Amino acid sequence: MQDSQTGLPNREGFLAELATRLPSADPDDCLFAFDIVGLAELKEIRGPDLSHAAFAAVGTQLAELCEHGCIAGRMDSERFCVFVQGAGMGETPEERLRTLTLRLSHEYQLSGDSFSVRMTIGAVRVADGGRDAEALIQAAELAHGAARRRGLSSSAFFNTQVQSDAHERVRLYESLQKAIAADEFVLEFQPKVDLASGEIVGGEALVRWQHPELGKLPPSRFIPLAEESGLIVPIGNWVMAEAMRFLSAWEREGKGRPVPISVNVSNAQFDREPVDRTLTECLKATGVRPELVIVELTESVFSLDFNETVKKINRIRDLGLKVSLDDFGTGYSSLSYLNLMNFDELKIDGSFVRRISSDLVSHSIVDMTLRLSRTLNVSVTAEGIETEDQRLALVALGCVTGQGYLFARSLPPEEFKAMVARRRRLVALPQA
């Protein structure tokens, strides 16, 4: 019942040892569940020898903790557990969490090579999780899930809120599985506006879930769960098809001239699916003109296989569609990537737009992005515009297009079409 790479007990061995300790454990004794990001990928990136050495180094660190009244085990490829008894690692659960993080989160030197450890940790006190070994591990893993949703290198303690959130996520997931077949998703469209004239020049398709009990849910309530579970792929395909059906019907009606619509494609959808084939099928089924469809990708697309990503983007553009890079400036961007990936549009993230008048760095990033776009001959849309001051600052820097609550929130399809047909201007222009 031992893991060969780390020398630690495996899940079965750890569970057995934990069960012997819990009857006499103090209520403040803690179980920590954590993953060490990147260890599993070392084998692919740097070879099996370094991967084995890295796991052994982590195992050695955890074995040293056992000298302070702990037990440690490897639960799966990247997940570990440590049960801490007594005050050897600190008087309080919070102190023990800090000690564990400091002991493990550092750079490891291995035969002239190195790797850095980053951890996401879930913790549970015996008083909160109980004295059943399986139940305590489950509670720690629920806390770990809560920490992971907060972001890399985060931590969370198990409590009634974590438990309640987990139960809610299970119920939401079960409903989400049925939502497409039950026709519970709807599209709304947020106008993209010419910042100088206020004329609507495009729109972004945004999915909403018309939940039968909870009402209309925004993407923030269900998209993260869809991405974790893989349901984002069928949901994303539905959005793609529905947006094109909307455009096709709009063209056939002959009531006003349709404007281009942006459709978001998630990383999971882009990576797992032959997305160009799905787009081709949607174009054929609806007969919509390709120039009316813009495919939006996020910056995290740069974290995928570079060569395959370039090929997919080129295949999408070969269909006559434009490709937009959303959330520009928030993480993965590289000037060399931008030059090679042939984007048609950059969308400046709203976090920079909100601070454009109050923060010199944000102002400079927006200015730099606009200058870069002119060099690369790509268009720019500023997101998250909420005030007139922000609009004027963007216009002064030469930004042509934007979207945000200053102009309009997302609108039902018929309202959006009517607004475009009336050529309504969403900017109060100065009187002559």
C-alpha cells in the first residue's frame, strides 16, 4: 500500500492509517488535501527521470513532516493528503496551513535542473469533518475544490458554506445536463458601438440559462461548472448554432441590415472539438454569410499547443469568419504569438478600461494596445465601458469601437434587432 515514486502510502494505505488515528484525534487536528500543479506534466516536458526525481523530492519533504506527528499519502497523480496532529506545525489550523505551504512551496534543485511547486490546498478540522476517515477526506477534497475555484495557490477550510455550495453545485450540474434538451438556454446580445457616433456596429452573443426554478441565470452561475464538467462543449456548440440561426432569420426577414455577431468559443471547446468542422456545419445549415460571424477566443488559447492553435485559427479564417482575441492584456499574450496567429480583432479587457482615467498603467496599456493594433492592422473593441469619462478617454486615444453598460446591457433578440433597425444612437452627442 505504498506509492513507488514518493515512498509515501497510497490512498488505501493512508486511509487505513488515518482511521487508526482519528478516534484519539484532537478536534483542532487537521487534514489537508492539496495538489502540486505541474508534476504530472514533467514527464512529458522534461522526461521520466526528472519526473521521478521530482516526485521523490516532494515525497522526502512530506516524509520529514511525519516527524512532527503527521501522516502523509499520495492520493492520485497530483493529489496528496497530510493529517497533522499536535502542535509540531503550529498551534492553530491556520498556522499549520502556513507551515505546510512554506515547507513545500519552493524551488527544488535536481541534478542541475529545477522546478517550482505551486499548491492549491483544502483543509478540514476534525471538529468540522468528523472521525470517519472516508468522510474526513471527502470534506478536505470539497474544501480543495472550493480553493481551486478561487485560483491557483489558493486555500480554503471546510465549513457549512463549502458543504452547502458543493450540494448546490451537484444539483446545478444535474439540471445543467438536462438544460439543452429541455430548451432552457436563451441568447441575448450586447451591442458593440461606434464610440464617436454611438451607432451600433455589431453585437456579442451571450448565453443565459432560463432555469425552471431559479429563473434566468447569468453565465457566471453556470459556465465555470460547465467548463469543469465538459458540458461547455455542447453548450458552446448550441450557442454557435443558435447565433447563426438568429442571423439567418434576420437576413431573411429583410427588416434592417444585420450587423456582425461575436460568438465566444471556450478553451475546452476549441481544444477538444474540431471547431472548424462545427462552424462549417453551422454555416451550411443556416446559410448565413460568414462575414457576419466573429469567433471570440480568450487569451488562454496561448496555453494550448501552439502549432495546432495556429492551424485551427487559420482554418476558421479560411471559412471567411473573423477571429477575435478576448480579454487582451490579462495573462498569456505574446507579441510573437499575435503576429503569427492572425487575429482580426483585439478586445481590451474591462479591467483596464475601468481604470483608464485613474491609473497611469491601465491608461498606458490601452494606449499601447491601440498602437499595436494599428501596426498589426487589426481592429480593437474596448469592453466594460461604464462611464462617459471612459468613453471620451478611449476616443482620445483613437479607439473606434466599444461595448458596456454605458450603452446597453445584453438584450433579447427582438429588442436588439429593433434597436439596430431604428439606427438608434447610444451616445448623447453634443449639440451643434
